[in-house]
Amino acid sequence: MLVVAGEHEGLLSLLDLTEVTARAITEEVQDATVFILPGGVHGDLISAFGTGEGREGEDYRLIVSWVAKALVCSLL
């Protein structure tokens, strides 16, 4: 499971809620990954990945490696 959020979510309580939820998920889901995009909002991560921009960013590498791992696991 991949949980993502931005450091500057429009509603600060949304980031707090995401962090609380992510903590609960990681306690129950062994392979859960949590990523908070520094200086961004969750939409930044999605749009940068979708347009191919930011290929050098940590967020882009995280998504690619997470999807690759998920695909490999689904084939086993």
C-alpha cells in the first residue's frame, strides 16, 4: 500500500489526518509505504508523475519503484 500526501495540503487538518491514518495502516500492513511530498500537495505528486516531469525527484522514483514492486508481486 502506498500512502502519499503533500507537506502543504490546503487543509492542514488533512495532513494531520493522513499521518494518523498512515500510522494505523503501517501497524497493520507490512509493506505499507508512506511519503509526504516536501513543499507540495498531493496533486503535485500525481501531476508530475502523469506528465513525466520531475523524473529526477524522490517522489517520481518512489512511485516507479513501488509500482514495479507491486507488479512483480502480482505475477508471483
